[in-house]
Amino acid sequence: MPYLLISTQIRLEAGPTMVGDEHSDPHLMSILGATKRSTLGNNFCEYYVNDAPRMVLDKLESLGYRVVSMTGVGQTLVWCLHRE
């Protein structure tokens, strides 16, 4: 899985950070220390870590991921990463 999206709410810049969906690589999620959660009302799960986005980006860089783009969507910050 070469592409990865991570995101956080602007008011939560210190964490938690969403690092994957229910179809994400379980091994990568384990390395990041992510836990799978389902929010009330959603019919899907997401992986979260309590770390700030900067810490998650540092971990992913050490695993060979590079930021392709970053944007703000409403009150959410989103990073797209790619691994060769």
C-alpha cells in the first residue's frame, strides 16, 4: 500500500491523529501504535494514534514515506504520503 492519508482536526493539532481506514495495513498500523475505532453513527472504522501529526510524519518518514501534498478541508488538516 504505497499511499497513506493522515488527518487531524485543527483544534486537535496535538493529537489524536487519524492514520488509516479499516482496510489499512495492520502491520503498519501496529508499528505506528494505532488502534481501530468506530465513531457512533459511522458504519466504518478508522485507526488513530494519540501522537501529534508531526510525530506521526516523523515515524512515517523513517519508514520511507514522503509527503506528496497537504491541505485543509474545513476544520481538518490532511496529509497524503507515498512510499516508493
